[in-house]
Amino acid sequence: MRTDPAPAVRLIDEQLAEEGLDTPADEAAAHRLRALLLCVAGEFMINAYEGHRAWTVDPTSPLGGRWVVTGFPHPLGQRTHAVDVPGLSDEAVNTPPARIVHIVNRAVQLSGIRVFVS
């Protein structure tokens, strides 16, 4: 994951789909899948885009906050946004099949780290 994150994500995603683990059969399987998705997607955002984990205050959370991936440098020096990777992972598990690639694509979009030229 640290040296070449994109192929690592693709391989894990393909393995999950091949074994049918991207569509959990019960709550225990959904919990395991959610944990795997958020770990892999979070590590991808950290390794590929130089982000880091941070605790952010969230009064709607039972814990009073949540972990996000943030601190992405922008190629043009613009502000980037924190990404709720656990929230994206929850959404993916709740709308199977859960794909890490989709979580990462959504995280990149939400972060604002890409430069689009029209």
C-alpha cells in the first residue's frame, strides 16, 4: 500500500468481489467489511495523497466526534477538505456491492485535491 497504493486497492477490491465478500450476508460480515473498507480506503488516501487522520468534533456522533482523513496538499495551494472515510465505508456497505475503488473515487472528489481544467 505504501509503495504502490493503486494496484493494492485494485487487488483487494477484486479479491472481495471474487469471494463474494463485497455483499455481506449478515451483520457480522457487514461489520468486518466496513472495517476493511475504511482501513484500506483511509490508507490509500494517506499514502497516495499525503493526508493524515484527525479527530473532528461532531455533535451528532455518540462519541462527540469522528475520525477523518485530512491535510491533503493541493497542487495549486488551494484549500482541501477533510473526508469522512468511515462514513463513505458505511454507505458502501449499505448499498452493495461495496467497492473500495468507489469509496476512494468519492473521497478524492469530496477532498477537492484534484485540479480540473475546462
